[in-house]
Amino acid sequence: MSAPGLAWANSSSISSPWPAHGGQAETLLAHFGLPADHPVEDFSANLNPLGPPAWVRGWLTKQLDGLERYPAPDYATARQAIAAHHQLQPDQVLLTNGGAEAIFLAAALHAGKHAAIVTPSFGEYARACRAHRLTVSEIALRPPHFTLEVDALMAGLDGIEVLFLCRPNNPTATLIESSAMEALLERTVPMGCHVVVDEAFVDMAGDSTQQASLAPLLARYPHVMLLHSMTKFYTLPGLRLGYLLGSEATIQTAAIHQPPWSVNHLAAELVAPLLADKAFANATSQWLTSERPAMEQALTQLGLDVVPSHACFFLIRPGIEQRRSEITSDALFEGLLRHGVLVRHTHNFSGLSGEWLRIALRDAPANQRLISVLRKVLNDCVR
């Protein structure tokens, strides 16, 4: 029997003609018979619209001479900067080739074991588990609120050796508060269940203690691993830069599974100056404080179901009255694309089956354009 608020199922791969990630306009334009040069504004990729910081391009150019040398194998400067940022020791930090490599390393540490993944969530957790022969069960959060209740979760963790969850979660943008996570970690200690928490979007969750990174808890809970991506916050998807935080023993073991020189010179050298750019972090915080509530209100006023967001994106679907008028998310997706707006479908998020859309939060003018196009498409759907 399922625990309250959760549904349990065996994980299986989802075959779908839809792209597995955002930002793949060419494939979708072809799918809908639109020309390759059809103008598209991208709201499908969850990136900070303020970045990359203005100084990054010039800084990278000055570092090109370093391409003639191998990176330092221990990436000491980058690890020291990350450790200082989280008030940890450098031996608790492993630099990775983007957040994706951190996910695969976390799975490698538990090869052949039994994992649970809180879904709907980022598909790379399941892919990494399959690659390392983990048996996977899904813990499915129920719409429309997608709330994770610790008691309900714990009721189904018997036999689970590693739990993967995303905080804030992608694609729902929901966030389990730090106090609830601490309760979860306390209760998983005697079970021998390791917990992998993807914090790729935690820097855009908010400023309160309840929304902050779980890094301070690592001293008390060595069975926890935290995965970070610098791609999202600094808008550097092409550079591939992330890291894994954990106990010294965890980091030492993870490093054994990592290929040598996994992170390139430019990415590694960029870590310290990125983390030192407090002005960019403050500007991002101001943008989120202004635009996120405004966007939530605008989307709700259109009659859509909107999951309250703790990240830089929203999960939406047609509201109950719109669904009664047979307006579907697929119809909205196609209508938006034909009007030059690309959003993220959810056909390959387990449990969503394409019934929702994920839209990225951007700057004020872009957000206003999105709302205008959404209003037009919704009106067209009811004619």
C-alpha cells in the first residue's frame, strides 16, 4: 500500500520522441513542422538571465595560455574556494565536470545496490543508477502540490540503501525545508540509508535558513552527499562546472571513480573568482525577489495551475476550467512554439506524462512577453 501522499513504483525508462533536456529548439521545430529559422525565445532552460557575469568573457581570454598545461590534478585552488564558501574543509570537496558527473559519481559509490528516487525529478538520477546497476524504486509525489512529507517517505524506505532527491526539486520547484531534511537525515542514520541531495538550484531558493544549503549538516551526518552545479546560477552550461560535498571518506572514495583531469583548466580556474563575485549574487537575489512573485501572480491570473516556486522556474498546467474546455498542456506547448516561445515539456518526467509545462523565469521584459503570448494562446484554444 502506498504511503499517504506518495506512490511507489518500479522505475522504467520512458520512450518518447520528445528531447530529454531543455534548450533543444531544432528538434522540436522539426517535430511540429516548423522551419529551422523560425524565431524562438527560450524559456525551457533553467538558467540565470543575468549571467554569465560581464567580466567572464574577458577573464577566460586571459587564461588561454593555461591550455598548454595540464590542470593541477587536485584542483586545490578551486576546492579551497568552494570549501570556504560553504565553511567546510577542502577534503570535503570534489570538483566535477558539471553537476551531471557529480550525479554519476554518487551512483558509482552505490553500484549494485537498491536506490529510491523522489519523482518527478531530473532524469539523470535514474540514468546514472542504471549505468551503475542499481535497482531503482520511485517515490512519486502527488499533484497538484508535489509536497514531500517525511513521515510518508520514511514509511517506504525499508530496504533502500541510497535515496536521491533534488532540493529545490526540478521540475516542480518545490523545496523541503532544512528542519524537515534534518529530521529525514536523523531517521535514515540507523537504517544505513545514504542520502544524495542535488542542490543545483539552492542558490536561487531564497535567503532564509530553512531554504539554505544543507552543507552545515555534513558534520553531523556523514551519510549525506550534496551535489552542486555552477551552470545554473552563473549561466555557464557550455563550460561544465560542478562539485560534490561530503565527508572526507566519501570524497576520497568518489575520487577513485573519477577520471583524471575530469575538469578542464578554464573551468577550474574560474571557480574562485565566480564565488568571489558578491555583486552578481546580490543582483540575482534582487531579481528573484522582484520577478518570482510577480510571475506567479501573472500566471495564476491567467487561470493556470501554478506550483509555488522556490527556484528560477515554474511548473504549470491548464487550470480546472481550462481543462474542462479541453485545453491541454500539449496544445499550449505547440501554440507557444508557433508564436516563438519555447518552454519545457514534461513527457519524460516520470509521473507527469506531459500534463504540465515547465517555464524558466527570466528578466521582466521577457517575462511580460511570455505572459502576453500565453494569454493569446489560451484565448485561441477556447475559440
